[in-house]
Amino acid sequence: MKRPASRLRGRLKGFWRDQRGVSAVEFAFIAPVLVVMYCGLAELTQAMMAQRRLSNIASSIGDLAAQTSQLTDARRTDIFTIGNTIMAPYPTTALRMCLVSVTSDASGKDTVDWSENYNSHANCPAKNTVLTNVPVGVLPASQSVIMAKASYAYTSPIKFVMPNAINFYRTFYLRPRKSETVARVS
């Protein structure tokens, strides 16, 4: 008859040699890491797609404003509606858009002729504001340019890896096509 201690030692020896549950244990260690990576990549991909849509919005609204010689209230509303449509399927409550006509005088001083914003764009300069941040090669002296700005606060629907909103900003400059300046008429 075997002693209880030797029996226990034999069972422990057999337990350490048994390979049947090794895969399950390894998977239990790796699974949480894989889930975090999967969710993180999904959130990152969605954020990148929202950022790309924002770039398209800034480019498109500026292009549409630069294609005309006059910006009316109806055209402005249509342009901002198009910006909202481009952002779909993302929610547009966090979307901000701004159209600005900037004219440079003979000395190179850049002044805002008119400014239109959608959804209270905080960075939309007011009329007659002197701008100092227009890139040098974009607006030569005695010329005009349309500046289109868009911003979006992306909030992940999963909020697993990115719990806070990420703010994206885009600015495009486009020259008026049909006239020297785009006039703002009511």
C-alpha cells in the first residue's frame, strides 16, 4: 500500500507532465490582448475615416464657394448642407464649417471681406479682421482667396481605447475662378 504523500507526489508529477490544457491556458493569456488590439484598430480606422471626410468637406465647401462670383444666402446654405452630407454616416452635431473671403492689399495686409460659419465655428474670423496666418505663397499682394475651414470632434462609439473625443482641423485656400473676388450678397 502506497503512502498518501507518495501518491500525492505521483499525481503532481503527472499533472505537470499533462499537456492537454496548455492551449486553453495560453489562449486565456493572449485573448484579452487580442480583443484590445482588435477594438483599438477598429476605433483608429473609424477616426481616420472621419478625418478623411473632414478633409473632403473643407476642400469641397471651399471649391464650391470659389466657383461663383457671388455667395448668396441660399448658396451658402446649400454649401453647408453638402458638407453635412459628406460627413455621413458620422453624426454632424460636432461638425463646424467656416467660409471666409480674404483680400490682400498692395502692401500685403490680409483682411477678411466676409465670413460665414456653420454650427458656431470658434476659429472663424470676423469681417475686417486682419489675418497674419495666411501662408505667404497662397495670397499674393492685391489678390483674393477663399479660405475654407472645418473642424470635427470625433467621439468613438466604442470608447474602449479612445474614451475621449479627438478634434480634427482642416483649412483649405482656393482662388476665386469667375472673378477677382467672391462677393457676399444677401
